[in-house]
Amino acid sequence: MVAREEKQLAPRHNREKGKTDIRFLGGTGTVTGSKYLLTSGRTKVLIDCGLFQGYKQLRLRNWERPPFHPAELDAVILTHAHLDHTD
């Protein structure tokens, strides 16, 4: 019997199985500025992109650069059309 070399098939996509990450970028510690970044493999989806409202120190956060590259997003999902969820 001739030993057959098993050929490893390349995955159909570049994702680590089961590897999903969610980052809370707003709406934590306050009720405004809802923003979550969901990453699965090479796919990046922003869920909500809300404005911070209320105290000045919160509103100033609206002018900070986001902690991700917007051009790398594959999609943006808005859960509903309130100002604290949409920008």
C-alpha cells in the first residue's frame, strides 16, 4: 500500500473558526453615543454610530477620531434612528 500524502485544503475564507470580537466604543458609562465594532475574521461591521449628548465633556468625544479605520468597515448597521445611535 502506497502512503498517500493528505493535501490540506485552503479555507474558503480567511477567518479563524469561532473567532468573533465585539468592542464597545460608546454608550458605556452613559446613555448616549451607542457604537459597537463587531469583527469576525477580516469582516468589520459597525453597529450604530451615535453622537454623545449632554455634558460638554461627553459632547467633546464627538470630535475624537474613531478607534478604527472607517474605510475598513464592510457595513454599518443602525438599530434605530435616534441621534444617540446615528451620526
